[in-house]
Amino acid sequence: MRVTLDLKDFVKYPFLKESQQFIGSYADSIEEFIQTNTGKIALRYALGRVRDALGDRENREKDSSSPGSDSFGVKQAVASYALARVLVSCQNDRSLIERLTRFEAQRAYSFLIDEEETKKEYIAWSVGIDIRNPEIPFIRYVETVSGLRDDRWRLVNREVRAGMVAVTHEEMDELVREQIRVLLTRQLPLKVPERICQLLQPALEQVTLVYQKQMLERFGTVEEDSFPPCIQAILMALTSGTNITHAGRFAVTAFLHNIGMDNNKIIELYCRAPDFDISKTMYQVEHISGRGGTEYTSPSCAAMRTNGLCVKRDALCEKVGHPLSYYKQKKRKGKPAPT
């Protein structure tokens, strides 16, 4: 399947092979490129893409300009997409990577929904979906909808025949968006040489500051008094030298990581465990926090009950379904009323 793509299409869909071919071999030396005026501008836009992915609208308003629509400006725009991927790869944080891939997929979706049909078919085909077919192979469907939470996407609510899942024409745009996200996520992190990450350090520091600011806005500073009873019980067992189960260790580690606690501080909590092993503990904590490729979220209340970790339930426990929800609500209630 072939269509004619124009310059605007390269900007709208920078992940297409045609878009990458258009900007040429700037990657012959990223080091040289990011030190040119063109590279510096592209890097600024790349930083803007990451900020947008993190929802940092305040800072983006200070740099709301975008590349022009001519050949030179389009190259800057597509290069900014490539450099944004480099930035999050240098950070090697799965949560940050997920934010960027969701942002890029949603950005493409915003253009795709109004795209002419033949071009929409090509974009979908390029990421592995035939929107002319009202059915999607079972395995492709399961992978594509993995990030969707709406009940209508659950297999139990779909018609499945001969290994194919029926979908409506109206749902295709959303499925293409999700497939773009899946493909972009699969490609990251890139293997970026350390020397390039060092060269990008000033931009990476800005990414870190924005990310930390967002985490603080989401969860605030760590307040142990706001921990749910189950997490407090596990921590109490740890600090008293009690040997806790693997499920308990996973739950508390993921919870503390999710609310922004530094890995070193999490590791310190395990020092009093009877079977404490620094190398094993470091590996486990880093694995749960995303160094192994997947950043884990702490188990839900239902999972905690299944694992026998739900203890000392209080009134707030009855109103929430997740330890993180408990923590956020408890902190919010503890804030003084505005004057």
C-alpha cells in the first residue's frame, strides 16, 4: 500500500519510516548534530515534547513556538521526536518512557481522526492494523488494548471467532492509537552511548526537575502517617526484624517507589530483615522500580486481601480500592484548610 505523504505528514507522524528517511543521516553523529544551531533548536523542541508528555504546560508556555512548515522546519520537528526518544532512553525510567509514548500516540491520534481515508488506512497499515477489516487477530488485539481500562475492550465483552476479535469501524482510530503506543514502547529504551547522555546532561537535568516536580504535585513529600494500615504493618514488621513474605516485600517496595521514595532509602528499610542481603535487595528494589524494563505498581486492595496482607482496616479503607488512593486521600485530608 502506497500513498503520497507531504511535509505536514512528516510532522504529524514522525514515527513513520518516510519521516525518518526525510531527515536523512543526521544520526551519522548525534554529537555533532546537537552542537549545531539546528541541533540546538531541535533539542529545545525535544525537551518540549517531553515536558508536554509530563503535562508541564507552565514551562511550555514560555517556549510555545514550533518549527516552521518548510523543509528546514520539518526536519527540526522530526529530529525533535528522535531526540525526545534519546532523552528518555538516557533516563531509562519506564514511567517516563510510558508517558512519552502515550503522548506521541495521542498526538498522532489527534491528527488521525480527521485524516483523509486513504492516508488513514496507510498510517494504520504502517503500524500493523488493517482498518478495512472489521476483525483483528486475537494476539494483536490483546497486545493493542493492554493499556485500555474501559470494560468494552475486555475480551469477555467482544465477539471472538476463529481467532479473530470483532471491532467496529468507530473503534479503529483508538486501536491505531494504542498500536502506535505499543510499537513505540517496544522500541524504547534505545541503546544510547554514555558519551551522548553526558553531552545531553543539561537537558536531562531539566527533565528530572520537571518529573520530580510532577511527582511531588501528585503525591507530595513522603508522609508515613498517611500510609495505609497494611503498608504500616509491613514496615513495622521490617523494622522489628521480622522476616516478611515475598508478596509483602513486593507490595511495600512498589508502594514506596510509586510515592517517590528514593531507592537507597527503600533499601535501608530492609537492613534489619533477618535475611538481609545487600546485593539481592538492590536487585529486587531496582527491578520493581523499573530498571529491569517494567515499572510495577503496588498491588490493589483486592490483591492485598488475597495475599493476606490486608490488616487493621479503618474507615478510609472502606472507601478506596488501592493503597495509593488511600495515601493520596489521607494526605489531602491532613492539609490545613485554605484561609
